Amino acid sequence: MNPFSGGGRRFNAYSDYFKRTFGERVQKITVDAGFTCPNRDGTLARGGCTYCNNHAFNPSYCDPRKTITQQIAEGIEFHKVRYRRASKYLVYFQPYSNTYAPVEKLKDLYGQALKQEGVIGLVIGTRPDCVDEEKLDYLQQLSEKYYIMVEYGVESIFNTTLERINRQHTFEQSAKAIEETAKRGLRAGAHFIFGLPGETRQMMLDSVKQVSQLPLTSIKFHQLQIVTGTAMARDYKTHPENYPLFTLKEYIDFIIRYIERLNPDFIIERFAGEVPPRFLAGPDWGLIRNFQINIAIEKEMEKKNTWQGKYYNRKFK
């Protein structure tokens, strides 16, 4: 039976989730609070993840030399140009690992954000090895009054891949952190990258079984993009054969096959990543924007008469 015969989206869309939750548009405001990562500062390693260049996705107003208050104010003005009707905001602590500090510092930084007019909650990007019971208990307290989402960079379920890209944590640590977050009634999000070196398309497709068992609220997908100024970009230049990057057509076909098998309760926040062309060494998808990719995916899903979770929990050879 096709549940979309009467119309509607063919996946559990993030924008629809917010309309259901808040009854109106809610806009994210990204801030850079000056955090770092344990695989960047020498605690676990140096250099960070091999694919990471945060300058490739930070908005112009997002600068750790500015106060949290200033970044939020500039972010609101920045987004008002495009989203004039937005009056509620989530502050997105995005660059690097935004729980990688003592709880007292987190209370100060998060408190600055939550005091701003129109701010109704936080989205906190971090690593699974940068949370503990004390931090999660504090976030649980905040969630009694504010919308709180903890967004984990998981990237892959394969530990050999995680080691290769210098993540310096395991998938088991990710699963544990997500479970501890959800156990407290907190919303947990996860980010995954498709196309990492050493992984076949079938491996990536099969990984949906384990991903679907995680107690997630939302999920983000990102095709591997080779970003200039990274260790991966340097390796790609000399060993491009190790990086079988998706073409746009291949990726649309793959992501549809993946979400057909995905837990239908997961909210899909993003199908693909978007990097400014000046930072991109590959793949070349032209100047297509994320919203255009979304449209193409939905059109193809309609053409194939498919939807998120169509084959969820089905066994495949």
C-alpha cells in the first residue's frame, strides 16, 4: 500500500517536523563558540578529521572573536533577508565539538544564547566522546524549558573507516552516547557521510540496518566532498583512485535505496552537503543547490513510487 496516494511528502521532512512541533517556521542561527576537538588539540591526536575544514561551511557572521550575543544578533539579521516571517530561533553550536569543555563553561555559553530574545532552544553539535553523565544531566535540565537537540558526528558504522579518517572514536561509542542521550528524553541527531574511502556502496547500503536501530530523533546525510585545505584533499590529489566519489545521478539513486530501508520515524534533516565552490576539490556536481537536490530526489521517489521506510526491516540478500 502506498501511504502517499493522497499526496504529501515521501519522507519524514525536517521542515514538516518543525511545523508540527511549533506551528510555525523556526530558524537556526549558527554560532562559533571557539571550541576545539580532542583529536585536534593533542588529547587524542592532532590535525582533526581528515575531511574537516570548518571554514567551508561557516556563515560570514559566525566568528569566535565575536560574543555569542553578537553572533546571534547578526545571524538573525542575516536570515531576515530570506526568512522574514521567522520569529523563533534555535542557536546552533556547530563548529568542532561543542560539549568539549567543563560543565561550568557550557552553562555560561549556552546561558548567553538562551537569554536572547526569540531563542527557544539549542542544537549542539559534538562528538560521542565529548559527553558524559554530568553534561547530559545538565542538558536534560535545560530540556524541561527549552528545545534541546544533541547532534553527534557519527559518520560511519565501520571502525576501520573511522580510524582511517582520524575520528579517534568508535561506532560503539557513538551508539552508547546516543542511547544515553535518548534515555534522558533528549533529542539525539546523527550525521553520516557516504563515500568515505574503503567503503563500498553495498557496505554503505547495508549499514542502514544498524543505523535504524539507534534511538534517534533526526538524521543528516552528506555525500563525501573533498574540501580544500584538508588532509583528505592532499591524499586525493595523489591517490584519487581511493575516492570513488558519487556522481549526482549515482547519489540520488543510492540515497533513495538507503531511505527506503531507513527507520520511517527518523526525521531527515538533510540529504546532501553543500560546500562553496571555492572550497571544493570534488565531486563536481555543478552549481546545484541543496533545495534542487531535494526536489530531484522527491521527483525520483515519486517516479519510483517509493518512500522512506518502504522496505524497513525487510531482509535482503
